Amino acid sequence: MVASYGLRMAKQSGGVDELRQDLVGAIERGEFRLEFQPVVRLGPGTVIGAEALVRWRHPRRGTVAPGEFVAVAEEAGLLDGIGTFVLDQAARAAATWPRTAERPGVVSVNLAPSQLRAPGAAAAMLKALAGAGLEPRLLMVELTGAVAAEMPAIGAALTELRDAGVRIVLDDFGIATSIADLKALNVDQVKLAREFVAAINGPAQEQAFALSLINLADVRGVEVVAKGVESREQAWRLAELGCRYGQGFFFSKPLGATGLLAVLRQGTLRG
């Protein structure tokens, strides 16, 4: 599980108890903020939307990596509050984005399966979208970890979200999430893990893994986004293999709300 890995990393870095204590009240103190990384259509470089990424500006430690504090927050039972903050801020930002048929301006947010277990979780999310003025069809929910094992607990919430128009994304496809997850979940999109993207211009046997995952998603009618695209050669090769979308430093680093709005108005990034 991604969360357990993050917790191990947090313990290795020390200060888990201190982090847990500092997380209490961090939202109210204004220590969290969002950045947005654009997602583009490979080839033309059309910006179709962005992934919302939460950042914690710790008053003493500086920026704490999400992979560290999210795991601690989940163990401490504080993840729901952070998730509510992220969804609210992401929805309010996305409600202001310019949109066309080619540039729908969708926003994706990351959720741990635990955030969907509570009764009424989906209804609360839809209420937050309505309050922000964002249509459900413009939200994508990214799930991490072995989500198939969580289906008995979160299946009803996913169905409610999907019925309302929210799209479901399987993150880190091929690494943290598997083919079994793809079969068990009715997802709209998968994000190809960056390990496969990094090897996309390597030996043929390395490329074969990425190609098999892309083809599998395509057969099931699922969109593929490549994570961690860092070069033009990677972007071109991914497009040749049938991957339609990408995100990564080749296109843009994560941006603040103002910077992302400027990119959306521009409409394209290098493709």
C-alpha cells in the first residue's frame, strides 16, 4: 500500500510523533496549499486540465513531502480533514478555469480508499462540488494503493460518484495498482507509473512492459496518462505507442493557481 510505504519513510526520517502533533490544526493555521500540474494531450500539447497536489509548508521543517505526511495523517485519523480541504480548494480553483470542447479543464484530486469508507462520503463530496460551482463531470478522483481489496467498503461511494458524473482514475498503474485492480474497478482512466515512462526509450524488453499496459487499458476503453514525462523523446515515443495524455516536467512543473490559470488561457504546452 502507498500509505504504508509513506509511513515507513516517515519513520525512517524521524519525528513521526512530532509530525502527527503538528498536523493538528495545520489547516486552520494556513500551512497547506495546492499546486497544479497540467495534463496535456500528447502531440498537440493541448492542456486538458490539471492534477491538484497538496503541499505542507511546515513552519520549521519547510516543505514536507506528501508521501511522508499523508501516511502520518491517515494513521492519525486526520486525512479526511486534509482531503476536504484539497477537494474544496481544487473545486473552487477549477470553477474559474476557461474551457472549450478541446480543453475541458478537468481537475483531478488524490484520495486514499479510507476517505471513501465513511457513510455519506460521496454525498459530502458532491455537496462540496455544488458549493464551489463545479460540475461533477469536471472532477476526476485518483485512487492509489491496492484499491480492489477495498471495494467491499468503498464500492457504493464510487458508484454514487460515478453516477453523478465524476470520473474515476487508477493511479500508478503497473506498480502501486495492478491489472487485477483494473479488472475489478470500472475506471475511466489510468496513470502509467513513472517507472515505465522512464524506460520508454530503453531496450525493447523494457518498452514492452509499458506497451502491454497501454494496450490493456485501450482494449478496456480506458484512457492512459503517462506520469513523469521528462523529455521530448519520451513524449513522442509514448504517443507512438498509443498513449494519449501525459504530465511531467517536460511540459510543466507544478504551478500555483495563478500560474496554472495562465497556462490554461494559453491553451497549449510543448508537445
